[in-house]
Amino acid sequence: MRGDANAVAVFSRLAYALDFMKGTLVFPPSIAAERTYGRPMNLTLVKSVYDGTLNGRAINCYTVAEAADDDPSFRSYICPYKAGDLSYTVLGHEADFCFTFAMDGCTFAVGTPTPNGEVIVSHGNAKGNTEGAGDQASRQQDFATDFHRQGVAGVLDPSTYRLSNKHISTTFGVREGGRWAFHSLRYKRVKDTYPFAYEHLGVTKFA
């Protein structure tokens, strides 16, 4: 399916990106980003067939996807995901956006920025991993702390977005004025038969 030119045009203007996410349900990508590790990709927004609501009114739903050559697109980093492990990427100055895979129990951590504004972000998943003590969320917190060597500027963990097994986070970053800020668009599935339906629960800044 083709990317939506109007949605891409609005989102990719930094002044409107956050408002776009606050008023639209955007599903996160599932892209093999390892082949472009540490480099941004050309992404697009594809109109979804699923239904979305926000405060009782219908809203548009989009999925972040890799752009085809003729798609409207924007440049974005992707922090990859690997089950039972911690994945990471370095965010520099080549793009103003960052996404990661859908979060439904994982932990996303943001490192302390370097003097020139670069920052390392990580997506940790400890399901099935018995390394460390405590439950899955505790192990993921330990993974993030150990990996970022105490230089953690912000963490999104399940206790802040995963209020039930139907809650999911689209976790994203926006770079404006040379500084990265990170947000969680929380949503939940409210209809389990196809076509699925989801409720937008708001956008929260966490780093």
C-alpha cells in the first residue's frame, strides 16, 4: 500500500509532529533495521484498515512502514528489537525522528546525550531470559542500567504504559533544536475480531 502524502507532510514538519501523534493513532514499525544499523531509513505512513478512537471520536490510524522508491517519506532512525535481549542504536544528526518496535512489556532506555547531541537508545526484552534477578521488568531495568553504565536520561518501562495485557506503546523520539525528546503514544485494543479497533490513550513525554 502507498504511503499517505498528507499524513507524511504534516508529521514530518517538526512543528506539527507531536500534535500529529496526539491526534492520530500511529502503529509502530516492524522493520529489519539491522541492515542500516546506526543510519536513518526512509519511512512512510500507511493508512490502516483498523478503526481508532480518541476520547470517543473516530480518528485516523496509520502504520509506520519502510518507504518504497515512489512513496512520500521522511528520514528516521529505528531502534531494533530482539526477543530475550537488548538492542540499541545511536541517534545522531542525520534525521529528526526515531521509532522502535511495538512495546507490550519491553523497556526503552535513553542514554545521556554527548556534548554534540548524539544519544544511545536501547530496547530491552527479557522474556525467557533468566539472567539477573526479579521479574521481567526488573531484569530489563538491570539490562538498561548495565548497558548505559548509569548514564540513563530516561526510561519507559511496563509499569508506566502497560496497564493491562491489551496496552501497547508506540515509542518515538523527535529531535528539535539539536536535542532529542522521547514520547510514548499509548493505545489499547478494544475489539479483538477483524478488523481490530483501538483506543488512543494519549502521548506522554518520558525523556
